[in-house]
Amino acid sequence: MRYLALFILTFLFWLLLTFDLSVANLVAGGAAALITSLLFAKYFLDSVYKFLQPHRYFWLLVYLVILIWECIKANIDVAYRVLHPAMPIKPGIVKVKLDLQSDFARAMLANSITMTPGTIAVDIIDDYLYVHWIYVSTNDPEEYGRKISGRFEKYIKKTFE
């Protein structure tokens, strides 16, 4: 089942990248998806049945909207800090407690944080994510954890766990 799920996902990704429904493109995409699924399906998610639950697709769309909005806000914030004559930055590495259990969900959270300008996920150790932040606005772990991962974590949990 995981081979089929990975084949479908990679084939759909191919179609989204190429945006071409010609026979040659469908054959090339099918071959690429087949080779990818044969080589990497054993490393794919353990619980493929999650892909068959429609409510997860709704939460994925909500998550994507939140991610895009947060990226826009962070871009404006970083542009402000770069263009401001005093360059108001207070960089630091913060330790954020994670509520996510699966490795895939944790990787999604780390990637989401890294894609947001002004933050970079540095490492995940046990239940903690270490994040380099361009402006550490507080010393309270709960507050900066909410500011950094709280905006993504609940939607990632609903989608991928």
C-alpha cells in the first residue's frame, strides 16, 4: 500500500511541476514515479491510511494558508529590520518544547519555521527544537514557543499525526 501511495504522490507532484498532460510527459512522469516509489517506499510513512482520510486534506489547506500568511508577515518584519537605520535585531537561539510525536511532523514543523524569514531551525534533540531567531522578544519559554511554533504546530498535528 505504501508503494502505491508514494507512486500516486510523486506522480501528482510531477504533474504539478510540469503542468503538461502530453503522452510523453505522462510516460516520463510515470517512469520517474515508479522508480522513486520502488527505491524509497520502504522509507515512506508507516501509516499510509492517513492519506485516505479527507479531513486531513482540509487541515493541510488551512496549514498552507497559515504558512503563507506567516511568511508574508515575517518578510515584512525582516525588511523593516534590514531597512531601519538602527537595525533593531536581538538574535539568539531559543529552545522550543514540541508536542509533536512523529518524526515526519517534527520535520514539517522545522521546515516551516526555516521557511519563515527571521527564523532557522537548528536542531531537534529529544522533545525540543532549537531555533535561531532574529529578534528574541522575550525570555519566557512558553511565550516564545507560542510565537515560533504555536502558529504551525496545531495544524501540523491535525494533518500529519
